[in-house]
Amino acid sequence: MTNKLPKGVVDLRKPLKGYEGKWVVLSKDDKRVIESAKTLKVLIKRAEEKRIKDGTIMSVAKDYSRYIG
């Protein structure tokens, strides 16, 4: 079995490890978390304060066992 992902698919397991249950801003290349918070409201405030303009905002689930992908 190979762990290679199809072209265009990003493996977020490493950058999101330890952020379960939080909101995060991922870097433009999706390789690192540049900000995190318990709530979206706080995350947006922190991102604005740090002038983060590029990135992906997402909620990190505590458990992905119910996701189909």
C-alpha cells in the first residue's frame, strides 16, 4: 500500500495535529498553521491584528471518523 496522494490533494494531518477542536488559519501553501483560536470570532480578530491577508480559515474537527472523502 502506498501513502501517495493524488495530484492536487493536500495531506493536512501534520500541520493540523494538535489543533483539534480549534479554528486555524493555514498558510497559503497549506503547510503550516499561522494562527489559531478556540472560536472563529477570536481567530478573525487575531488575524486582523497580525494583518494576515492570505491563508485558509478552517475548523479542525476532533474526530474525522464520520467524514467521507
